[in-house]
Amino acid sequence: MRPKSVSELEAWLAAQGGDQTYFCFDDCHLAYDAYCLTPRATKAGTVWETYYTEGRGQADLRTFADEDTACAYFLSWVEDQGLVRKATNDA
């Protein structure tokens, strides 16, 4: 089953043996050389952002309206980078 929340995603990545030093889900402004998934408050509500950080810069920034979609994208992204094995497509 694919993770649908950040907490499920973190647990799934750990269970798959993903190197946790490459992932950041909290205080990502302090991260270096990491794939980040974090909420950001806006006037319209919370959005979810994914990006890669190296040094002080962000690359590949994507913004999502909901946590589920952001988690699905993040998982696919780190799988494509070879950081974890591919998840099954089970619902």
C-alpha cells in the first residue's frame, strides 16, 4: 500500500531501508543535500512543497494542494532517483 501521509511515508521509507539522511520532512530550511517534503502555510490554507536542497538553494520545487498527492509525487521522485526500491501499486 502506498503511503498517503507524511508519517506513513516516513515509516515506509525507513522500512524499505532508505537512507534517512537523504530525506527531510521537518525544518527543511536546515537541510543540506536532501529531498524535502514540507507543509507551508499560505493565506489560502496549507500547501505541500517538495524540493531538493543543496546548500542554501532549492531545486525542482513543486507545490501541491494536498498531502496525499504530495506524498505520491515524493515517493515516485525518490524511487526514480534510486534512493528506495519501487513501491507496489496496491491501493
